[in-house]
Amino acid sequence: MKLLSSINSCSGYPLQSFIFAEKQIKGFPLLSGSPSTINRLSAINQTINLKYSQSFTTVLFKQKTKIICNKIVLFFLIFFLSIFTQKTFAQDTLRLPDAINQALKKSLDISIVKNNIESATILNSYGFAGGLPIVTGNITNNESLTSLNQKLNTGTNILRNNAAANALSANVTGSILLFNSGRVTATKQRLATLKTLGDQRLTSLLQNVISGVSIAYYDVVRQQNYIKTISKSIEASNQQLTIVKARQSAGLANNADLFQAQIDLNSLQQTKIAQQLIVSQSKTELLRLLTANVDSTIQIADTIIVENNITLQSVLDRLPANADVVAADDQIAINKLIVKEISALRYPSIRANAGYNFFRNQSAAGQLLLNQNYGPTIGVTLAVPIFNGGIFKKQLQVVNIDVRSANLQKDIILRDYKAQITNQYQSYVSTISQLDNAKENYKLSGQLLDLVLLRFQFRQATILEVKNAQKSFEESGFRLVNLSFAAKTSEIILKRLSNQLGL
């Protein structure tokens, strides 16, 4: 009975139980001389082994099947989750080209300028300039009641009250300008130049929109990088606080160290919250430029990469292609064409006229009961301005002043843009030259912070040294971000002034 109970207690593992039972059998001298008992015990063991082997195989198969199913389900779950995450991230993350496209499509200022261009395109025609024929038609029909008292030389007297009378007249006339000292040509050129001026103003506005959106976009990136630096410093403060608490529990630190570490951590957390507010405000400004809902949620994950191959001379060489400079040239041309138009008013003009007239007069009483005539007409009209109080002369003086003012306005634009290009290029070169040192300092300050924390952990540095290392890390991080943003801003402005901004 003791032997059987030993076998049953190990029956959870049939093979091991058999070995264990066999060893126990050999250990009992009382059973060693009883073959029948051993044979019976072996048969019982074989039955037990067969039973549990079948059960173990079934359970093992079920477990393997369950594991495989779980793996398949887990695989598809991870697969669809990754697709959904990528899709969600792609939808929520705003890239700079997408932001620029949205701003260009929804900009209200661009819509206004496009409307002005459309109006200028409609007016740009020879008909509006006065170069096409003018055709007019008139028709008049009058009914009247008249009282007649006529005495003719033939001795006939006509006396009639309320005699009905009808007068019908109709004509079609056309005229065309033959000569007016080039006024029509000058007007048509002015209308075409106004269309070109609108195009240049649109180009300038497009450059300004792209520049404004790009700077606002990278400003959000800058503010977010501030948060990354602050978060890294918070991690260091948390580590410092953990070390101080461990020391205090071991009786190696006082409450002053604990309070100081907690105050430093709280201060950084408040700084992070304030910086998150600045990030939200920067995103709101970006949404305003995009003409989107200012309460929309956008995610921006980007870095500031600065081009370092811009030269001052290349920007100055492309300054004449700036849309504002070209628009100033167009304005000068428009004012000169207005001078031609006003000058043409002082000279004679010739028009050719042609038409067809119809007249019919019918009366119920009187000497002439019906009078009807019709037929074509043709002629030439010569208009010579003789005196109009000096209006044309004064208008000509004013438009000549406008020409001089337009030239001065162009000189002002060139002067200001050249100065702006020089200043921005100086800032660009200066920040580019500092970027490498700033990157190296940021890397070293991070290593210094890790080293000081390690020394603080082994009581080889003080809280003040940790705080100084954190301050150096934060300042170097802020300085690197500011330099990158300043260099990128100068790059964007230089490209805008040279008319090179695009998607």
C-alpha cells in the first residue's frame, strides 16, 4: 500500500513515476523475492503510463494549437494596429509642403488679388480702349392730338379740333475712330500692363504667404524643441530627487537637500507647462495663416535643416527678378502710358460715321397729311480741341509727377531690399558659423549632466553642481535651437527676396 501510494503521488508525470517506482521496488528487500508482486506492479505501471501518455499527448496538442492560434491573432492584431497607427499619424502630422498648399488654396488675400487680376483681364481689350466701332440704334414714336386753324394762300381754311397725329422716327448709326494721336494704342498697352502688374502682385503675395507659413511652421518646431530640452532636464531632476530620497532613507541626507531637489523639479515642471502654452499659441498662429479653424488639433514632427550654400552675390543678382521690383517697373510703365493718353487729348481726332434713318409723320388734318423719308447716311467727324481752361495741360503735369514718384518708389524698394538682403545674409553667415560649436556644446553639456549625476550618486558632487550642469544643458539646448531657427529664418527671407521660394 505504501508503494502504491508513492506511485500515485507521482502519477502527474508518468515516465518519472515509473522510474521512481522501479527504484523504490528495488529498494525493498521484502518485494525483491516476490516475482508475482513485481509483475503485477509492472502491469499497473504500464497501464498508468499508457493512460497518462495519451492524456499528455492530447493536452500537449491542444496547448500547441492554442499557442499557434494566439500567435496568428497577435500577428494580425499587430499588423492592423500598425497600419491604423501609421494612417492616424499621417493624417494628424502636418508637413511643411501640405501647410503651404493649404495656405495657398485658402488664403483670402490671394483670392482678392486673383479677383483683381480677373477684372484687369476682362478690361484688357481694344473695345474698352476705344478702338472698336460704336453702333447705336434709336426709335421714337409719338402720338398727339392737335387743334388746327390754317389759312392757305389758295383761300382754303382748315379748322379742326383734336386732330390725331403720329410721328415715328428710327435710326441706326455707327462710328469708328480713325485717328486720335495714338491714344487707343496707349490705353490698350496700359490695360495690358495693369494685367501684368496684377500678376506680379500675386507672385509677391505668394512669396510672402510661403515665407510666413514656413517661418510660423519652424517656430512651432523650435518651441517643441524647447520642450524636449526641458523634459530632458526634468528627467535629470527626477533622478536627482530619487538619489536624495535614497540617501535620506539611509540617513545620509537632510530635508534641505530633499526640499531643494523637489523645488528644482517643480520649477522645471512649471516651465514645461508654460512652454506648452507657447507651443499651443504658435500652432494657433500657424492655423490662422492656413485659414483653418484655430481650434483644430495638429501635430508637427520635424527638424530644422538649414541650407549652407547661399551666397550674397547670387541673391543680389536675382533681386531684379523680385516681384515687387518688377511691379515697380510696371507701375512706371503705366504712368508713362497715362502721359501718352493725356497728351493725345490735346490733338485732333477723326471719326467715320455711317447710319440709316427713317422718319414718318402722319396727321388727320392739315395741309400735310403724310410725310415719310428714309435712307442711309455717311460722313466724317473732325474734333479739334481749342480751349478747355487748361485742363489737359494740368493733367499732363500731374501724371509727369506720378512718373517721377514711381521711379523714386522703385529706388526705395531697391534700397530697402538691398539693405535687408545684406543684413539677413550677415545673420545667416554668423548663425551658420556658430551652429557647429552649438551642436558640440549641446552634446558636451548632455554628457556633463550625465557625468555629474553619476558623481552625485556616489556623493562626489553637490546639488549645486548638478543644478549648474542642468543650467548649462538647458542654455546650450536653447542656444542650438535659436541658432537653427535664426539661420532658417534668414534663409527663407533671402529666398523670398530673390523670388526663389517654392513648395
